[in-house]
Amino acid sequence: MKFTKDHEWVRVEGAEAFVGISLYAANALGDVVFVELPEMGKTVKQGDAFAVVESVKAASDVYAPVSGEVVAVNDDLPNAPETINAVPEAGGWIAKIKLSDLSELDGLMDQVAYDAYLDTL
Amino acid sequence: MSEEILKSTPLEDRHIALGARMVPFAGYNMPVQYEGVLAEHKWTRASAGLFDVSHMGQARITGEGAIATLEALTPTDFAALKAGRQKYALLLAEDGGILDDWMVSRPEAEGFFLVVNAACKDQDFEIIADAIADDENGPPDELEDVEFEVLTERALLALQGPKAKDVMRELCPAACDMYFMDCGTFELLGETAFISRSGYTGEDGFEISFPAERVGDLWDELLSSPLVKPIGLGARDSLRLEAGMPLYGHEMDAGYTLVEANLGFAMQKSRLERGDIRGIDRIRAQLGGDLARVRVAIRVLAGPPAREGAKILDGDGEELGVVTSGVPSPSLGVSIAMGYVPPAFSAIGTAVQLEVRGKPYAAEIVSLPFVANGYHRQPKS
């Protein structure tokens, strides 16, 4: 699993990747009560705001950690947004993106680097 | 850029020890949440939530001229406020705009006890001091005997929720004899406490003004009850919004009058008849129908929460006004909001749309409060 500085995660499976928000982000956000998923088939660029997660207090953009086409979205989330708090780095995935540029992964942090980054915050 | 120096309440260390997430609020380092806004909100609606509201301003006005001083600044009939009762009052600018909202208690036959918003307190206290000093604001004789004291040595707690009375009965049984908007002076943990049966959550509950140096003991004592949990500002906001209560800086500011803000109940008929109210001509004109906008409650039928600043649109997409507060309601499971629209669109049931991230979502004007209040009212005889 790899992470961005904006606290998204990516888990690559072949040419596709599941993406979501990290445990740190889920905790910082608090109770998620609404999720706006990206549209299926949409092409996103790394760094684009492509989804929104909302807590009672605030709305937060989720930025695409990689570029590519949205090939699946987690349809369970609109009805059970709390899944993001419960299992943000597994069942709380937001979308699956077909990668258009594998080299982007090299710019992301692995778990050790991400944990070290969190220590600096 | 210099970093803002935040002030602390006497309970800051306790909030941090309880794991609160602290945020800057009105110049203070305040707890926004402990275990989470949703859980805290629901706990307050079901049991009893304890809020540190010591950042708010507290003051006392006593003496023969106290009523004249307060009436020079607000549209409230303070002469009619009985000892042991409390009123919601609005501090008005010369043009009738709202400068702050206050809770004013009359815990004994003479003297008024004020609780004012943290962000407004310096301004408010200056205005009160000026009114007392300025003989032109009222008959000099009436204003000569006024004592105004800012109570910096007192902290303020709010215990809110249906079980607040069960907790209070153990500590200060006499306070449980009060009804909604009653107030009094009580002995609590060996100290003098000014307690009112009110709050800002829509629930039954108490606000307790207590010596700052002992408030830690009271906080600990209240939290020792299994019925009580500490609640942060996050849930305080969602609770007051469900209760339909306007918040200064959101639904109210100097740009709005009490007519627009739908707070006519804060102006007594006797004062309107006397006409000695700041901005009276504007207020009368608006009451007569010359009103461009009015505060309404809005329920989102389906879609994301509409936050402060979201546009309110009519069915054709024309902009009607703006959302002043919005939140996904933890009690109702839908998103709710307050905002301003022209009076023609303010009727209950009017279909509107709220724009979130550029997209319109169906909503409707509903009645306030969103969630029925649980006040302990005096039975009607």
C-alpha cells in the first residue's frame, strides 16, 4: 500500500488500484456522514479533487492519488459512510482507478515513509 | 505573520487530558470534540452532556439605573422581568442591526446577570460602559446609580440533556425546583453558584456560573456521574441547529435586524409601543411588510449537507439567498440548514434548492425547531 501527503492510500492490483483515505485522515475527519463518489468512467489526473467525504462539521475533498479512469466505485459507502471510519484502508475504499501512468506510484510513500511523515505533523 | 496567542479557560488541561481535539474558537483554545461529534450529540440528546462555556463573557449590572441601561441597548422590557427569571435579549446597534445576543438573568430582586458571546464580549462591555457614562443615552438621574462589573473570575458550565436533572439533584437539589428560564443563586460544593435552567441545545438543562478557581472540582464532580460525558463545540453547534437556535456570526450580525432574523419574541410589545428602541423606524417598517429577507429553516430532501455559504435557489435556479448554518442532523439523519430568503419563499412547505459544489439539490422550507425541545416548562395553571 502507498500513501500521499494528502492522506490518500493506493493498493495496486495489476493495472488497477483501489484508493481511499488513510486511517489518519479518517480519524482526523471524525464521523463520516456523507460520501460523494466519483462518476464511473471519469478520467482523473493525479491530484484532482475526485471525491468528497463529509463529517458533521465539514466537507473534505479527496484527491486522486494516481491518474487514470475510474472503473469502479464503492456503492456501499453512500448508505454506510461510517465504513470509512471503521475500515478506511480496506472496506472503506472509495474507487478503483485503471492506472494510466505506473511511474506515478514511485512518487508515493510506502507505509514506513508515511508513518515517518505522520510523525512530522 | 505572528501566531495567534490563544486564551485558555480554567479547564484547558482537563480537556487535553480527556483527549479532546482542541481548536481556536473566539480567541480561546477550545475542545471541538472528545470521542466524536456524532456520539457526543446523541449522548446529549439521550443522557447529559457537560460543556465548558467559560470563554463566554459574564457581567453584572446592578443599581437603580440597571433597567434603564439595559433597555437603552436592547428591545427587552426588563422592568417586567421578575426576580428568578431569565430572558433572551439582543444588543442592538443604533440602526437596529444585531450586535450580539445575550442571556440575561435576574437572580435576585436587584441586579442583572449577563452571559454574552465570547467573540463579542469586549465590544459589548465597552458599549455597556459607554451607555452608563453617556448621559445623553437616557435620563441622567436614572443612569446615575448603576454598577457594572465584568465577572472575569467566574467560569461557566452547561449541563444539558434529559438526565441533567438527575445529576443536578445529587449536587444541588434546590436547583431542580426551577423551571425553564428560571434562575437563582445556590450553594454548590460550598461555593456560590448562579444557576439557570436553560442552555443552547434544546434540551432540559442548567447553566452554572461558578468561581473559576474551583470550576475544576465541579467539572470533575459532574463527570464522575455515569450519566455525564464531556461534549465539545462541534456537537454544541449541531445540537443548537437542530433546536433551531440562531448563532451570532451566522444567523445574526450587524447586517440583520431582529425582524429579518425572525427573533421578534426578543422584543416586547410594551417596548415597541413606547418606541424607545434603537433602529425603531427600520424595525417598524419591516414589521409593516417592508422586508427583503427572513430567516427560515430548510430540510434537504436528498443530497449532501449544505454548509454555510451555500446558495438557496428557487425551482428555476434563481438565487434567493444564502445558507447561514448547515449540518447533517445526527438526530434526523438528513441535512438541515438555516438561511435567508425573501418572505414570499418563507412559507412552510415551499420547495427550494440548495447548491452544493455547483449542483442543485431539492430541499424545502420547514418549521422550527427541527427537533422538538425537551424544556422543563412550568405547568400552565
